[in-house]
Amino acid sequence: MTRTDIHAPSGEGFCAAWLYQPTPPRQEGTSRPVIVGGVKEMRLDAFADRFTAMGDACLVFDYRHFGESSGEPRQLLDIDEQLQDWESAVAYARTLDGVDPDRVVLWGTSFAGGHVIITAARDTRVAAVIAQCPFTDGIASAWAIPTLSSIKITGRALRDAIGARFGRPPVMIPTYGPPGSTSLMSTPDSIAGITALIPEGSDIPEEVAARFGLVIVRHFPGRQARNVTCPIFFAICERDSVAPPRPTLRYAAQAPRSEIKLYDAGHFDIYVGDDFERNVSDQLDFLSRHVPVNPG
């Protein structure tokens, strides 16, 4: 397997990305599927290693305003821009040498798990989707936040949104923290779960622009599941405290070609250890049946 750093154009900027390609390269005149996923630093390399070992190419990227991608201000989480980044990454993947443009698979986890549902509903050319512990329902996720923390988040989000109208620097908010903290994720397993996904020695910022707190409650990507016509695999954690499983199960059942796997795990558990092994094995099985490397 080889990994190449690339820049995928998106909007007026670019998304920094890693392109994983199996070795040896494909023979001339043949092509392989490509799995498009985000974001690239958060344990996606572990999944990409397994997918490339099966013979797939993988393109994993960071959204604009994050990582090595372009965009100012930094750490701005804008849903519409992120969906545009997904569309741009898919379009870029279809131009890669040795890739079959009709065998593009979307892979998204947590918040990106909702993005892939929307992207596939809009792009009927997508071959398959994997939505792992996906964020599907803004109200359900908001109810998972303690009331006092929710009030603090809203206050900071309002300060940021008002300041942005006057050109002020963003008011930041931690993406995770201990229970009761003013952070977007403050469940008991958030700190240990997220830090386990950050590569050793990485300096990944732990904050985003707080205005995101005003839009998350109005975001319902699960509603688009009924419009996803390709096979879609839902990996759902039964003890998920960040993306509650009940609404996700309801939405997943509405997708015409959904496959649902339940795991006795929390939101962060299926990235590591035995839960990861069970999860990735199920994903490999799904891919081998719906988007095989050698269709013949």
C-alpha cells in the first residue's frame, strides 16, 4: 500500500487528502473501486489499511477550515461547505487513474456519517455507502447534552454568531470535555474516546467556532435515508451517547437497500480493539458483496 498527499479542489480552495493505493498497481486497462472518507486523521488510516488490503483505493480528506486544508477562519464547521467538500472529493476521486468512476463508495463516521447519507441521496451514481455510528437527528443529539451544558453552549454560540456579523474573530468552544463542561461532547466517554483516536504526537486543535451550536439542532440528515437508492450499511452502536441509536434505526429502516448491524458498544468503541475488528469485518463483507474489487 502506498499513501500520497494530495490537494482536492473544493469551492475556491482545496481539501488536503491522502490517497491510498494497493500495491502492486492495477494492470493496464483495469480499474478498481475507490472509497471516499473523512476526516483523515481520526483513525481513518486503520480502516483504509484494511480496505486497500482488499484491493480498493481510498481517498480520505479534511474539510476546508481544518487540518492542512484551505479556508479562513480556522476551525469553522459549516455544514453546507462540508457537504460541498464531499461532492468535490467524490468528483475528484472519479478522475483518478485506475479508478472506476461508477464504483465510488462513501464512508462516513459520526457527523460525517450523516453527510454521506445526504451526499448519496443527491448523487445517484454512488455505488454504496457505509455510515458508521452516524449523526442522523439534531434534536436527539441535543437532548443527549445536559440542560446546563446546552444553555452554556447556546450562549457562546450566540456570541460567536453575532460577532461574525461584525467581522470579529470566532468565539471558540471545545469539541469535547468532561461531563458538565461547556463543550459539544461532554458524555462520560468523550475524553477517553476521542483521545484514543488522535495519533500520537499530533497537534489537532480541540476547538471549533461556537456558532455551530446554533445549527446542529436543526440538522436531520437521517431524513434523506429514504432517498438513498444504492446499498447502504449502517453500523449502529447500541450504547451510543453522542448519536442516539433509536432515531438512526428508524431512518435506516426507510432506506430501500439498507443493511443494519448493531454493536453492543459506545460511540467511540468501534474504532479500536475487538469492537473495531467486528465492525471492520462486517464492512469488508458488505463491500465484497456490493462493490467487489473484481466484479467478474
